[in-house]
Amino acid sequence: MATSSVAPHDPAASRGISRQTQSDIYRAGISGQLPSVPTDPDRLAEAARKTLNPQAYAYIAGSAGGQHTAAANRAAFDRWQVWPRPLRDVAERDLSTTFLGTTRPHPLLLAPLGVMEMAHPEADLAVARAAASMGASYTISNQASAPLEKIAQAAPDAPRMFQLYWSASDELNASLLARAEASGCEAIVVTVDTHLLGWRTRDLDLAYLPFTRGMGIAQYTSDPVFQQLVRDRVRVASEAPAAAEKVRITPQTIAAGVSIARHGAAVTGSRNLRENLRSPLPRTAVETFLDVFSTPSLTWNDLARARRWTTLPIIVKGIVHPDDAQQAIDSGVDGIWVSNHGGRQVDRSVPTLDVLPSIVETVNKRVPVVFDSGIRGGADVAIALALGADMVALGRPYAYGLALDGEEGVRSVIRHTLAELDITLGLAGLTAIDQLDHGALRQQ
Ligand code: FNR
């Protein structure tokens, strides 16, 4: 994986971003060049589908059950319309905003997406560099394909957060948060909607979960506490060997074994594939991960422990009920992230945009509100901001950009989204992000 660093984002670059982006695209068109990353969201997803293998596309695009929540997330945007207002001098527009006490060039951040190696070999490193070059805060996933230290090194000066899945081992949780703090993360995002893995029919029908191939567990295999858990498990197994489970050897079994061995380098300390194939550690790392990954017994009272593990601000991701937003604030969190995981957890869930206004009302500016699930373009960002979100997170679209053109592809998706946001703001007769409110919208 390449680890070149990036030029820091020039905040002024967000000003006039729409004009520059349109101009670049139309100029290239004169010599017959079309955008390698489509600007139309449906065509973007379709282009990525053609590039990705069926398992990767299913994993990224798929949602729970009959995919109703993902559709409902989008349909919720149809209930709001931007209300254009002409003749208001919008020549100078400013997308900047403040989040966690720091001025940001714009209100867009990148949601945590696990297993991005399925989209591109440079995975999270490419995403981190693209985010940095566009001034977008990047949320490093607990299920990333590279250790968080390496992701931080890819864009050392850029703002980043670390997303935690609360594992069954508190020692591991504490270790991950200490690493995040040491790697310059500015906040911890605790995702609380994945205490059970959703019923993801597209993955189930392909019988494919990337973690069982050793993918997306780099934060774990690079962690000293996790490595100890793996060694302990190997020791216990060697003291009381269980009857070997019969596994049918197929080309797929062999491919899975090689994938696990390749990803197991972090726990064996060896890059030798043959050695890793023979070692019990890589396979045991996958088993240990599957055991510790989720904590269905977690309660609000447990959340307080995170405070002991970090001095960083804590944002709770996966809130869709105003009472839970209140509970989160009572628990002392520093931010609320409204999300239904892009519909990947509960089929027939409430769409996030529908519940955003009541959550914003409950939060009443006490802490910042981040929004995601269903954002596909700049007009969607404008609507979420107008309904009270302080920051808006992009999910699947940037994974599609990554699949199409690596770092450049992610950059294009961010750029297109910001360009459309800038244009929407101006055509709504506004010149600053904080002017976006209910007055800019009409409800259907
Ligand atoms: C996710 N999401 C997610 N969330 C999280 O907290 N940690 C994670 O590791 C992941 N991984 C992940 C992988 C993939 C492939 C997807 C599509 C999503 C959820 C993500 O952060 C965000 O909430 C959703 O992507 C928002 O929905 P849309 O806008 O992408 O549909």
C-alpha cells in the first residue's frame, strides 16, 4: 500500500468549488474526456457495481432484509424540497462551519466504512489522503483494512476520528482508544447500533462475510491486547485439543485459507505465506474476532466506562430516537450521530431524515448532531443541514468512488458533493451554511 502524504487542504479552496469543478469537467469534455467518477448518484453506484466483484458489491450496497430501510432513507428526502430564491447577491459563498470547537472548511465528513480493501487495495489509506486533500474529517473504522496508526500516517495533518465497536473485552476497548488518542484522533465515535449483526440478505445469499476471510480486522490483529487473546486461545486449544471439525476442501476453502493466512501476518509477525498457512494464529485471530466483536449485553450504564479510557470527546453513532439522544446526553457524551447504518441493521427501520428534526429539538444545541444514511448529493446535505444537522457524513458514495478510481475517485465524490452543496446554497439565495434552516425548505 502506498503511504505518500498529501498537501493540506486550503480552506479557501472550498470557496468557489462549484465553479471550479464544473469548469474542470466541461473543459475536459472539450477534448472528449468524461468524468471517470459519474456525478449522478445512481450512475456512480452502477459504475461501481460493474467494477466490484459480486461479493464486494453486495457487502457495500447491501442492507438488511428486504432493503426497505435503505429505500426509506432515500424516500425521506423526497418529502422535503429546497426552496430556490433568486436576486439575493450570492456571489460570495462560505461553506465553513464549526464542529467540536474547530472551524472546518465545510460541513462534510466521511462516515466509517469497514473492509474498504474490498473496493480498492489502498483502502483506508487512499480514503484518508483524499479526505485530507478535501478538508473532510475522516472517521477511521474499527473494521478498517489497515491499522489506525498507518491510516493516520497517510495524512498526518488531517482531522480524523476513530470509530469503536464496543467489544466484549474492555481491555481491548481501552487499548484501541489509547491507540486512537496516540494517533492524533480528535474524537471517538462509539457505534451503538451493531450489537447484533444485521440480517443482511445479500451477504447471506452469497454466504460471504469478509471478516471470516481475515479481512477488515486490521485494528484487532495489530493490537497487543488482541494478540494476547489470540495467543491465549491457541494455548488453551493446544492443551485441550477439540475433535477436528471436518471441512470440505473446495477451491473456495483454499482461497479463504490463503486470505486468512495473508491477513494473519500481523499476529504471526511473519510475511511468509507458507509459515502463516501452517501457523494456528491467523485462523485463531479470526475466531477470536468473531467471539469478541459484539456485545449485545451493553447498556447505557456501560457507556460511562469509555470516559475512563479516553480524554477525547465521545460521539455516539446510531441514534434514531429522541429519547436515546436525551439518554446519551445524560450519559455525558459530546456528540450525537443520527444514523441507521445505511439500513444495514434493521429492515423496516425509521428513516433517519424523518427523525432528525425531533432529535435536533431534543438535543437543543447542547452537543453537535452528525447525520448520515441516504446522503447521495449536495442537495441532500443541504436538506439535512437545514433540518438541524451540524455535520453530514457521506457513506456508500465514497466507497463507490474508491472502487472506481482509488484516492482520486474518493476525492471526486467529495468534490462533486461539495460543488452541489455550494450551488444549492447559492440558488436558495443563501451565502453561508448557518443560514440553512427550515426557511430554505418546503415540506411536501
Ligand atoms: C458501514 N457503516 C459502518 N458504520 C460504522 O460505525 N462502522 C463501520 O465499520 C461501518 N462499516 C460500513 C461498511 C459499509 C460497506 C457500509 C455501506 C456502511 C455505516 C456507515 O458508517 C454509515 O452509517 C452508512 O454508510 C450511511 O448510509 P449510506 O448513506 O451509506 O447509505
